[in-house]
Amino acid sequence: MSQTMTAASMTEEQGGEVLTLATRIRRFAEQDPYRVCMREKRFGIWQDITWADYWDKVELVAHGLYALGIRPGDRVGIHAENRPEWLYADVGITALRAITMGLYPTNPAPEVAYLLQDSGSRILVAEDQEQVDKALAVVDECPDLEWIVYLEPRGVRDYDHPKLIPFEDLLERGRVHRGSDPDLLARMAQDAEEDDVVTLIYTSGTTGPPKGAMLTNRNVSFGIDILVFSGGLFDPSASQDDVTLSYLPLCHVAERAATVWNNAGAGVTVHFAESIETVQANLKEVQPTLFFAVPRIWEKIAAGIQIKMYSASRIKKLNFGLWMKVAAFIGAQRVANDGNHTLLTRLLYAVGYPFLYRALRDRIGMRKVRAAGSGAAPIAPEILQFFFGIGVPIHEIYGMTENAAVATVNRRGRVKLGTVGEPQPGTELRIDETSGEILTRHPGVFVGYWNKPEQTAETLAADGWLHTGDVGEWVDGTHVRIVDRIKDIIITAGGKNISPSEIENHLKTSPFVKEAMVIGDRQAYLTVLIGIEMDTVADWAQRRQLPYTTYRDLTEKPEVLKLVQGVVANTNERFARVEQMRKFRMIPKELDHEDGELTATQKVKRSSLNDMFGHLITDMYGNRTEHAGGDLVDVHPSRDFVPSHEQED
Amino acid sequence: MSRTPRTLRRGRPELYSDYAADQAIWNTPAKRWSTLVLLALALSLPWFLGRDLLGLATLVAVYAISGIGLNLVSGYAGQISLGHAVFMGIGAYTAALLGGSPQGDIRGFELDLLIWLPLAGLVPAFVGWLFAPIAARVRGLYLAILTLGLLFVGEHVFKEARWLTGGSGLGRKPADPVVLGFALYEERTILGTEVPAIGVFYLFALLLLVVLAVVARNVARTRQGRAFSAVRDRDIAAEVMGVPLLRTKRLAFTLSSFYAGIGGALLTIVFGFVTPERWNLLLSIDFLAVVLIGGAATISGPIIGAAFVVLMPRFIETFAGSLPGWFVSTAVGGGGLLNVFQLQRLLFGVMIVLFLVVEPRGLFGVWIRVRNYFKAWPFSY
């Protein structure tokens, strides 16, 4: 109760000022200027950044942007990986009462063009040559774009384009401007209002083009109150003693909450991973106390443990096998006990700690994790149970951009696997009786999509209820279970409603399966397209001395087909007869954002997969066997792609 | 200026926020503690061991000093040297001349240790500095032969310079280890217990070893130290990168000779008497064994190697009695296949072969393997 009290007091306007991200950072800089608040790994060393450094850079960026002509309400794009400059820019833009628009580093040039046009951004902060090239390729299509600020001069220095300006120059202009108008930010802070839009967060758009959700100061403050101060994201609430690693795209609301809001709200020390490839190594160094990941990352960590164990020595395998059996028991017990330890599991865990759990957690960088979260996509219960067993309790959280990531969470000690938990404090949540759609209402609900009143009206009812587009149901009257996205639900020819994501998630618990798309809308039975996980299957093939050349070659090996068949059969056992898959085909390439098969958040775009791999689907439902795949009895390689060494026999 | 609260640092040994911590010798608590414990153990030996074993312990410390020296030039810089014994000899006789007492024709100036000990290092270092330009012209096998030549020249000079060495087969007494009137080779009561003379000297040798080992470790991680490794791994590539070959090799030989000289001077004091024949090829090979068995291009390696090379003969001697009489005879003129001395030399040779084949990184490499096994726990890599 006391937590919600402090939360409530934090939202109040203090000293006549609206509490924005900028004023929060400024307060930290005034109270504790020399404390480390961020670290960034550069030249092999985690370089300290203090609150004073942070605020100084924010001021310079804000003044610099002002000098370049940015005024309240203008949009500024940020196209960079996670790094301190992202935060300097974001908070600097907020300090000017302008609007931050984040782009995914993986966004290809046409999407960059769309986002810049749609938002009408006047300035783009681009990280390096790669992003600058994308922007320059489409600069003529974006009439509003006046400046491109680049962070890394390497490769860009020699470009001769009138709109390019290095970040250092921006800071220098800011320094000059700050000298001439030192009160600018104070005035802006005075004028700031709760209803100022502070950021446009573009939704990933599995259907149609992305839409920019507008979040205001009020939305962000509510998000911080609930997620940061009321244990909505991490329970117990985050504090200055907490350490996080920032590695997911900052333009996504989940990472914005985990990084920017946690830092600005509670003063959590943020560490920026060098890149997505080094997350494992960085985790081990940083040993965060709070860790938020998407299911894909959790799956990868779990699969990584399995793969490393395959090549371990005999004694280590024995030790691992023994204690993982115990961990499975502990996991099952904790799941049965709402996530709590029993005396027995606590004891078992304590005994196993020196033998396995401590070292294992240390190796995966989770030794100090006291609270972990999973969200942004549904996660398989098996993965959660696995992590519960080794002592990393993951709490599934549910929310979306449009409600500032605030909807439901599995509270510590009240966990129900398979659900996304209970409604957050201060949140009204109901499930529509006819459609089964989940609706939420609270001060964090966005004010609309940028320049898209029609779509806004579809999503946001006049009485403030947000239509999430997810179908859900109550479990035990307290917890919410998500069935699926409304538009993804499969209705078979037999009229049965089936949620494909549950089946897909179970398939993805296998370390060998990376992508799975269940098909069967208006069909007599279900089928599935499977994409293998290159790393693990390659390792598996190597151990079997199975030669292969490319991803496609590996995918279509009869042995691999058998392996996948096993995974499908295993999943089928868990489901009712109508929910069982009869056939599968292999996706012959690794899905990619650039090729339009995945969204920026690595979610499969069903419609584009239906288009691109339609021939695989007709192959299954037309009872042909032209493409690599199989049914529940047999497997067959591709007809048009027979490896040369098999032609001989 | 920044402040990092303790809660942000604890339990994160691999998170380095400055280069000093990243490059520190004792960069983990485990290393700090184990070093302290080992040092405390080594310091306490005079209160536990007898005269005989303390002599061996002193020998280990002295061998380690010389071994570290050879490791600098052969392990780090990759310049194989069979002439290490000569530099030890030069150090020994510098010390004996300056610090020893005259005996008939043999000269001696009875100076203080504070004068003769540094010079016992500096004089060989100077000789090494002079010799290096010649050695730097060749590499590999040729360098081994060249340093062997140096060894023969040295042996001849030592035998002939009677005023200095006492001459072939006769020898002379070493320097007196006296610092400002305080004798280091004298029975003393320390902390209420009688410590034998060799025990006192052991403490002194241990102190020197610690200081010189830390210095060598620091040299190894400086720019010059990295230049050593670059020259070892590929001298042409190093030169292309701008590492001056002559200067780097010269520094390696000079430093190595300094350590050899100090080691030689202390060695004579442990033996109490020194003949010119001692500084021969066998002694050089002993030190190559110290480096190879201990672990090339490490500092802890030669210390472990020195312990092994010094203690193994004693170990064999002790346990030879339990071997069957037809195989090893312990008594002089016994009827066994081998005598103890032969067994020692034989095992010594076998050991060198085994280490070169099985574990080229030496005993230190064995330790690294053990450590990595547990470091990788619960995985294998």
C-alpha cells in the first residue's frame, strides 16, 4: 500500500512543474551529481557516466536542437543502437517539449522514409554510416527533414551533403546557445504540460504500415509510477542500487520502460551492451540485478545452456544432469506454489547452489538477478519453469505501446503460469463478453495515433477504454490468460477456434526450432511451417558428422526433417486432436526484417509469409510432396533441390 | 570525477571501469588471497623447517630468481640462451670480489652487501648489454650455439683468473652477506624462536625473490614486455610493426643477465664455496629445465619450476630406499641397475621430454588447465 502512496505522490506536480523525464534527470543531477548512472563499454572498458555528465549532455543536445530550429511539438527521429547518446537525445528532446520518434536500427531505407514522412520529423539523429546512408537514400522523399545528426563520424566524415552535421557540432552549437540563453530549459520546464506529447512509438505493424502511438507526459509518468515504483515491471521496485543491461531496441515501449524510465524514475544504473551479439558476454560482466527480455532471448539462453552441455566433459554432464533433475522438480514445485519456494525446494536449491546453480547463473549473467521479466510476446510455460528451477524467477508481463506497457503482471508470489498475471494497480481491465477482447483504461492509455484519426477511433473508445486486439479470458477470477491476437485466431473448416501462438510457442521450446507458423484457417486440419535454429541444428549435425553446406541444405537433410518431425509429434501430444498438426514444411531461408518477413521486433508477419511461402502451403493442402517436409509418418526432401551426393544412389 | 557506490561493484569481478583494474596483476579477489596465503606460508617456513630443508628452500628461492631471469630472455623474448650460467658466474665473482675477504692471492674487498649485491646484478647486465648485439644477429639453433660459445669462453676465463676465482679445482669463499653491520647469515632469535643462520638468509632471499618477481611481472606487461612477446612470436612481423629488434633483444639480455647475476651471487652463499667448474653447461640446462617445467613466459612458472628442479632429487633420494634393490642401489657400490644419482639425472631428462611433449606450458600450464576446468564449470568451455 505504501508503494502506491509514493507512486501517487510522484505524479503530483511539484513546484508548479510537470514531472517530465528531463526534470527527473535534472533532479538527480542536482541531488547526486557525481554518482554513476550509466556505463557504456568503449575501448574494452565500461566508461562511467555520472548524473552531472548526463544532464550536461542533455542540456547541450536540447540547446543544440533549439539552435537548429526545433520548437515545442516538433518531431525528432533517433535511429541508433542503444547507447548513451540515445538517452541524451531523448531527454534533450523532451526538455524542449519536442517529440521523440525512435527508429529500429534494422529498419530498411523504405521504412525509414515512411517513418520520417509520417511523423514529419525535422531532424534525424542517425548513428553511423549505415543509418546515414539509409537516410540519405530517401532524403528527397522527406521534405520535412532539415538535418541529419550523425554520432559516429567514421565513413561519414567525407560525405558532402548540406544536411549532415556531426553530433560534436550539435553539442558545440548547444554550448554556444546555452551561453546566450541559459534559461531556455527552465522556461520550457515551466511551460511543460501533462498533455504534451513526448514520444511517438511506432507499433510494429504485423498488418498494414506502422502507426505512431502518441504518449504524453501523463502517460509516461503513469508508466513510471506503475512499472518502476509499484513493482509493475520488477518486484520489489527498482532502486538506485539496481543494475540493468540495455540491449533491446529503445524505440520499443518495453525497453524504453526498462532503460529510460527505470533510470529516470528510480535512478537505476544502466549498462549499454556493445551490440546484440555481445549480450551474453556483457551480461556476464555486468551481472544485472534486473533483467527484462523478450521470449526469444529467454529461449536462446535456455538453448545455449543445452548446447554447451552437449560438449561438456562426462563428470560435468553427470553433475548437470543430476542437478537439472532437481531443478525441474524445484521449478514444478514453485509453479504449483504460485512461484513461491517451499521449505523442501529451498533446501534442495541451497544444496545444489554450490554444485550447479551458482556457476550456471554466473555463466549466463543471472547470478545477481533478483527480478526478471518477459514480455512483448507470449512465452512458453516450459521456459518459465526451467528458469524458476535454476533460481531465476521470470515474471510475465503484459502491456502494449498504446497503454504505456501497463496492463497486467504476474506478481511475486502470485504467479500463475500460462497467464499474464493480474491487472496492474490503478488499471481498469475488462474482457468484452461477446468478442472476448481485452480492454484497459487508465491514465497511461495513449491519446491516439499520429495523424490517423480513423485508426485511433477503432482502438480508443470515446469513454477511454483501449481495445487491445488481444483475446483473453479470466483464470480463477484474478489472472488473465491471453488466447491470441484476434486477427490471428484460426477457425478451422470444422468451425473450431484455435489459438496458433500456443502451439507455436510449444514448438519453439525445442532448441532446434526458431520460427513456427501454424496454418489452418478454413482448412480441414492444421499444418505448420518450421524454420530451424541454425546454431543449434548445425551443432547437432556436427555431432552426428552430418555434412551440409548452406542453411537450406541443412534444413532439407532427411535427418533434420526427422528431427523436426519428432518436435512436431512431441508438441502434438500436448494438444487436443483438432489442434494437432498433420503436416509440416521447412522454411528454406532464415527470416529477416530486411526482407519483410519479420517485424522490427522479430515477430513473424503472417500475411507476408502466406505470400512468400504460399507454395509450401498449397504443397501441404494439395497433398503433394514437392518441398522438403513431412507428415506424421514420413519425411521427404525437396524435389527441386536434391543434393548432388544423393543423386548418385 | 565520479562516484561508484559499493552495491554497483560487488560481485562483478569482470566489470572493469578503468584500465588500471583491468590490467592489475592481482585482478581478482581469489588471486589476491591465494598470493597472500602462499606468501605467509613461505614466510613462516624458518619457524617450522630444519636446517637441511631450509637450505633447500633457500635454493628454491635463488633458483627462482635466476629462472625468472632466463624466462625473460628465453620465455618472453624467445631468445634461447645456454649462456645463463656465465652471467650467473660473473655475478657470483663480482659479489665474491667486492664482498668476500682476501685469501692469499685471491682478492677481496669486504664491502657491504648494499654495494656488492647491486653490482652483482649490474656487472653481468653490462656484459649482457655488450653481448646482445652479437646475439641479436642470429636466432634459433644458431643462437643456442652462439651462447654455448660464450659459455666456453666464460669457463676458460673463470678457470684462469686465479686472483678472482681461486682457479680450477680450488675455488674460493663467497661474499659475506652483511648489511650495515647486520649479518644475514647468522643464527638469530626472531619472534622468540631460534632461527638457524640459513633460515635468516632464506628470509632475505625470499624478500629479494618477491621484489624481483613483481618487477619482472611488471616489465612483462609494459610496452617493452609486449615487445618481447612480439619478437618471440615473429621477429619480422614485430619489426614491421615498429618494434626495434636490436633494442628489444638487448633489453631482454640485459635484464636477464641482471637477474642471473643476483641469482649467482646468492647461490654461492648458499653453497658456501664456489669453484669455477660450477658455471658450466649443466647449470644452464638446469635453468632451461626450471623455465620449461615451470612454464615459459610466466613469472609463477619459474618459481614452481625451481621448486620442482631443486626438490625432485631430494624426493628421489628419500624414496629410493623403498624401490627394489636390483633396480636402484642406495649404498655406494651397491649391486643395483642404477644408483640414486643416475636415477635423478634420468628422471630429470624424462621429465623435460615429457613436459615438452605433453604440456609445453609446464607446471603452470597444468595449473591453468585445472583452473579453467573449474572456471568453465558447469560447462566445458
